[in-house]
Amino acid sequence: MAKAEETIDICGVLVHATKGKESEVEATLQAIEGVDVHHVTDNSRLVVTVELDGKGQVIDTMDSFRDIPGVVSTVLTYQHSEEV
């Protein structure tokens, strides 16, 4: 039986927030393990990275963004995975 590869996964995500809810969305995102908010634009977009071990965790984390009050949409802009 082959050993499962351990990976680290990094994704860039653009999160569109409801106007006026940017701060609340940013605080909620920052509280999630492996998530960093790098910039909030004047037009309610948040530039976010997700860095976690394993693709399943990244996908689950990104999926959870849509349940955050004030999040309108999310777009995956970058994905990288490599063995550790």
C-alpha cells in the first residue's frame, strides 16, 4: 500500500462583501484557522489567502465562506499544492 502524500495547499480567494459589512466579514475570516485577509478594497472586495495542510481542508474552509453573513460571493483566483 502506497503512503499518502502530505501536502500544503495555498489558495488566493477574492471575497465580495455587502457594502458596509466589510469589517465584520474581515473579522470573521481572520478568525478562521489558516485564513489571512491581506487587503480590503474600496468596492467591498477582500483579498484573502488560505494556507492549510491537505486539499480537503482548503475546500471545506473556502466553502464555509459562503455561510458568513455579508459575503456575496467568492472567487478562487490562485491555487498551489506541493508535497511537504
